[in-house]
Amino acid sequence: MHQDDVERALDRPGQYFFEDGLWEIVVGLWLILTVAIPSFIGGAVGNWAPVVVLLSSLLLRPAVLAAKGRWVYPRTGHVTYPEDEVPRARTSLGLSPATDPFVSPVPSGRAALVRGLVSGTSAAILAGISVGASRRPGPWDAGGQLAIGIVLGGCLLAAAVRWKQRRWIVLAPTLALLALLVALSGLSRGRALACHSAGIAGALVVSGTVAFVTYRRRTQAPETEPDGR
């Protein structure tokens, strides 16, 4: 078997994980509940938001898997990979579409080093350009909002290429454009963060819902005999 065929086979679990759109729906709803709404409310609720975000993020992966168990696996079946055969990558809180949320093996050696350096350098350059271009640089001011959108869009575009999710090619520039609109809006820090996170969440939910409906339509439930077998 050619090396390219091996790499495609290793990436396939991640591709299947994202195909149904449930990851986007869950993360979008999580952003609305833990970032957008607390930012709109402000006060003590907003102050506790970072703690809520951190703790609730631990539930993201279980929530996605529970949704798959309810609406996807009964139609498609489910394969569990043995833990002792290949080292598995563990998600960093399930937050980034560029990290493996499921079972994709960890790249080793030079490939892992190059991939990490390219990803980190690209994110740092994009963030630096975005913040530096703003007249009000800061983590939640115009430059910070623009940096968030561009970095998220870049990560999503890279993930789209790796895991063959064509809808993300449209979603990636949408996130960058949304960040630009928020940066130019002149909103205060709290309102800007609230609007930006709500916009990201809405884009994710819409993208995920379209993918989920399409997936359900093309994936027929298995037929059973009258006795249920």
C-alpha cells in the first residue's frame, strides 16, 4: 500500500467524525450559552464566564458523542478502535476543529514537528498582523476581534483541506468577514465580544444544521424485519 493511501486511511476517522455537522451544532450552542449571553448580561455573570467556559468545555466531546449515539450511529453503525494498537491523539478540550476530536493517530517524527511549527507560526503571524493593523490593539478591541476571526478562519480552512469538509471552505472566510464587521462596528469591548461570539455560534449552527439534514437524507436507516431483527 502506498504511503498516501495509509495517510488517507488514518485521516478518515476524523473526516467521518465531522461529516454529520453535529460538532458544529454543539460548539455553536455552547458558545451562545457560555460566551454570548454572559457577555451581553455583563456584571457578575460576565466575570464568571471564563470559569464556566473552561468547565463546560469538558462536556463538548461527550455531548457530540451522545448526539451521534442518538441520531447517527443507529443509521451508520459505529466502530470502536482498540486503545493499545496505535497511540491516539486526545483533544484539547474539544475546542479546535484543527485538533483531532476522536481517534486520529498522532503523527510522529519530522511530520509532527513540521505540522506543529507551520500551524503555530501561521497563527502567530496572522494574529500579529491583525492586532498591529488596529488603532486600538487589545485582546477584546478591534484588532483582537479581527485576529480571532482570521485565526479561526485559517484553522478552519486548514481543517477543511485535511478532512475534506467542503462546507468549511465557505465557513472560513465567513468567520473572517464577521470579525472585520465587528472590528469596524465601534462597539464596546463587552458588546463586541458578545456580538462576535453570537455570530460565530450562529454560523456554526447553520453550517452544522445544513450538514446534518443533508447527512440524514442521504443516510437511510437500516431496514428491520417485523420481529425487530
